[in-house]
Amino acid sequence: MKLTRLKIAGFKSFVEPSEFLIEPGLTGVVGPNGCGKSNLVEALRWVMGESSYKSLRASGMDDVIFAGTNGRPARNSAEVMVVVDNSARTAPAAFNDSDSLEIMRRIERESGSSYRINGREVRARDVQLLFADAATGARSHAMVRQGQIGEIIAAKPQARRRILEDAAGVAGLHTRRHEAELRLKAAEDNLLRLDDVMGEIE
Ligand code: ATP
């Protein structure tokens, strides 16, 4: 999955709307300490559906909203949009009707987040699965955090297997299997209840 554009407004230190074009090839982000390099990567993970504020170095999800400085008031919302190239039409069927996908996440103070794909409101899970199917995403091993290489070297076989599954793009299948199992269990329970009712009627 190729990311082509990232737009950030009100997220952490990116108070003004900022747009980054991601050209083909290697992209480097350079700047002095504290200028926002990690915030940029966190914005990307956040729009991909990151649900843990701790892994975004925050003490609550509202902390990702620009908190204000001496000369600037805090904001009440933050918005991040990432554009991905879908010319190979690999997106899930529900979103596979255009050559590019605009995935957007917005948070309002004390009201939580909402997600859109090409302007259509979707669930966090839809966004997480979209990226998981493409072997990327906020928790995937395609996003390498500081210290993660060491963790991978020391990982137990089961954790290593998850890395391989991630790379093979089957991480989303586990979530779907779990959901299908829950639906199956609910259907079995309903059948049992139906048997009871039938027994009472007969
Ligand atoms: P380093 O090179 O030291 O790792 P960096 O370029 O990765 O630094 P970041 O960690 O991305 O920098 O940015 C840190 C800056 O972001 C700090 O100045 C911090 O005050 C600011 N910041 C973080 N959260 C917010 C927020 N919610 N509102 C305003 N500023 C914020």
C-alpha cells in the first residue's frame, strides 16, 4: 500500500494545517530535537486507527489535540488525513471504487473520534482492517518504533509468528475469524433457545 499524502491539522504540535506529499522512493524527515518528527509518525499511526493513547505518548486521547502555547490558545479538535494509492484496486470491496482512498480521523475534545473513507463515515475497525489487509497499520511491524528491532531479535517464537503473519497480510483474517466465531456462537445459542421454546409448545 503506497501512501501519497498526509494532511494534519491541530494534532499535537501541528497546530496549522500542514500537508506532506510522499513522493516515490525513500522519504526522510529531518529537524532539530523537539520539532515534531515523532509527532508526524504518530499522526500516521493515529489515522490508521491507533486506539492506545499511551503508545502515542499521551495520558488520554484528547492529549493528541494541540494543547496551546504561551501565545496560542489550545484547539478543540484535531484532524489527520492520509491518502493511499488504490490504483491496483486492492482495498476491501466496500471501498474499492476509486483509484485513491482518503482516510480521515477527527477527534473533538471530550467527544471521541470519528473516521471517514472517501467522505463516508466508517467504523474504526474498517480503517484498522483496511491497513491490516495491506500488511501495514498502527500496530503492524511495517511501522518500526524506537527499540523495536531489539524486541524482535529477543522475541519468542509465537511473537515472531505474528510478525510473519503481519508481513503476509493475514493479520486482518484473525480479527474476521474471531468475529465470525462470535456470530456462530450467538446463532448456536439462539438455536438452543428455539429448541426449548419448541419443546414447551409440543
Ligand atoms: P526528538 O528528535 O528529540 O525525538 P522530535 O522531532 O521527534 O524530537 P516530537 O517528540 O515529535 O519531536 O515533538 C515534541 C514536541 O511536540 C514538544 O515540543 C511538545 O511540546 C510538542 N507537543 C506534543 N504534544 C503536544 C500537544 N498536544 N500540543 C502542543 N504541542 C505538543
